[in-house]
Amino acid sequence: MKNIYKYHAIIFTCIVSLVIIISRASNELIQRHAPQTLLNLSQRGLPSEEPEEEEDMDTYNHSGGHNKHILILAARRTGSSFVGEFFNQNGDNMFYLYEPLWHVQKAIEGTIGVATSEAAEALIQKDVLRGLFLCDFTPLEKFMRLWPQSQDHMTPTLFRRESSVSLCKEPVCTPVVEDVGLQCKTQSCGPLNLTLASESCLTKEHHAIKVVRVNRLDSLRPLVEDPRLDVRVIQLVRDPRAMVASRMEALTNKYNYKKWKEWVQLHGQVPDNDTEVRQLRGECERARASAMAGLRQPRWLRRRYMLLRYEDVARYPVQKAEEMYRFAGIPFSSQAREWIRRNTNAVAAAAGDVFSTERNSSEQADKWRFSLPYELAQVVQRVCGPTMELFGYSFVDDEKTLVNGSVSLLDPSYLM
């Protein structure tokens, strides 16, 4: 009898051990394949939404084919042009557009006499993006027609056309510009024929658009749920202190960041009620709200949202590019890999052009720490504190720490 009990005890112990081993292996498998942002919800204090029901991986694969639609959602000076090139340089199966909503914003700002509410703006943006993902330039052309030069599906005014490889090759660009590389010379292509652009778009398997003018992630829900599309949203964020430093260097005239420096020199601080400071606070809050909505993985965004820090991309460009392509469901081409390898070590190129997408990416990530006055860093920390905490950016309490490059300002527990 004792031998029987002993035998049963051994069997029970083996079963328990086997269950533990399988459970650990399963957890490791989940952690290897789950989006990194989901693994950090507990660290960020963001509970995931309760699952409504079990669903297949292809629940939202609306397009009925293999076509993917990638939307890179960012703010100004977050490195979005750099990240956009990861898709722009993918090869002949990608149609990429750089900031097409610029035209919509100019109309809304009143440059060409159009006024609208925030809700109406979001609706317009959604319709324009849907059209472009479907290779229909008509919704965008409505705004471009307001410019005297744009008519009959021809325009010389598409914002940063040269930043799209697809718009710099035949049949869209004629005569062909030799060695297109990163950008083309639009004067060599002549006015853009939007009909040809649409036809070129239709020949591409995948479509990517980079925007910095969408304020709310939830405004994109109708776009993501459109059964004709297979949209994946990548929200790119950056340390707000680095964004301010970059804007002070590149956008001084437009954003009046020169005034911030003058305040520091004359008064020792920047007033929190200044227009620029209020705008920065609002921008940080919008980025935070969008990220919180995405990280909670509502059903309409499940497996369709990725949060990405520029600093992580700068340090591990190939690894992060692979993650983005895997998230988007697109093979990572050798052309894109080679572009990243070649353009993340371009020290000289970045030094001469603040808008360049060529850079020594690892050095670029911390460059701002040596140009932003400590007093301004304090202002940004004060107005963007909750956003910095969510994205894992550490605060500095003195100037010595700010300029100490050996001290990382990235929360080590927060691995994107």
C-alpha cells in the first residue's frame, strides 16, 4: 500500500512539474511575440481593456488581400522623417507619402480662406487619409485646387514631393532623374500629375503615410475599421525636451522659440502662461492621451497599434525597423536594411542640414542635452511631466546631470 501511495505521489509530482514547465514556456513564447508596449502596461499603470471575446489574428484583416496600410503618427521634430524613410526605402512594393495633410492644415489655418472646427478637421483628415490609402487623390486635390497653380489633376505644389521615392520615378516623374536615392529634384520632374500618381500607387502592394497633424488617435477609428483597409498605426514619440531643443534649432522663426532663450537670459524663467508653453502642454497631453488609448488596446486597435520611442530607434535602428515591419506584416527588404545601415552613421550629413534624414543615430539621440539650457529643461519637465513619465523619460534636477552624457535619461525599466 505504501508503495502505491509513493507511486501516486511521484506521478502527481511529475504532472505538476510538467504543468509548470509548459506554463513557463508558454509565457516566454508570449513575451517573445507580443508587442513590447503591451508588456509594459503594468509598469506604466495602464490596465488593458477586458477582452470582449476570443478572436482570430485576422479579425481585422479587412482588405481581403496582403495589402498593408501603415500610418506613422507623430509630432514635429520627433524623428518622424527619419523613421518614415524606413518604409520609403523599402523598394518597388511600397508607396510612401510625406505629410499630405500639410495642405489640409494650411486651408484650416486660413491661409486660403477656410475655417473649421477641430471635429470637422478630424473628419477631413480621416477622409483624406482614407482616399490616399486607396490611391484616390481626389479628397486631397480638393484642397490643392484652392491654390491657383493646381488644376486639372496637375499640381506643382504637393508638399515635399521629393521625399517620396515613388513620386520621383516613372511614370510619375518624366524625364527620369538619374540615381534617385533619397530625394529627387522636383524641377526635373515637372508638375505632379495626380492621375499618374494614383496609377503608380495602385501598382504598389503596400502604402505608408507619415503625418504630424493628427491630434487624436481615436479620431482614426473609422479609418482603422474600414473593411477596405488593413491599417497599422505606429505612434512615434520623443523626449519633449529634445523636441523643444530641435525646434529651437530648426524652427525658430515659425515657432518663436528664440523667445524662450531670451527669457532665460533676461528673467531666468519662461512664463507658463505664454502661448508657446501652453501649446507645448497641449501637445504633450494629446500625445499622452493617444498613447494611453492605444496601450489599452481597445478592440478596434488590437494588434493595430505600436508605440515607438525615437531614442530606441536611434540606438537600435535595424532592430526597431525589423519590429516595425513585423508589426506591419511586411517583409523587411534588403533595400531598407541597407539604407538604414548606410544612413545611421552619416555624421557629416547631419551636421549641415537640420532637416536631414541622414544621421549618426546613436549620437543624435542625446545631442539636445548640450544645447538646451537647463532652465528650459525645467519648463518642459513642469508642463510635460505626466507625458514624460508615461514614455519613460527621467527628470533632471541639476544642470550637471543634464550635460552628463554617461547618465541615461531613459527609464531602464521601460524597454520598448
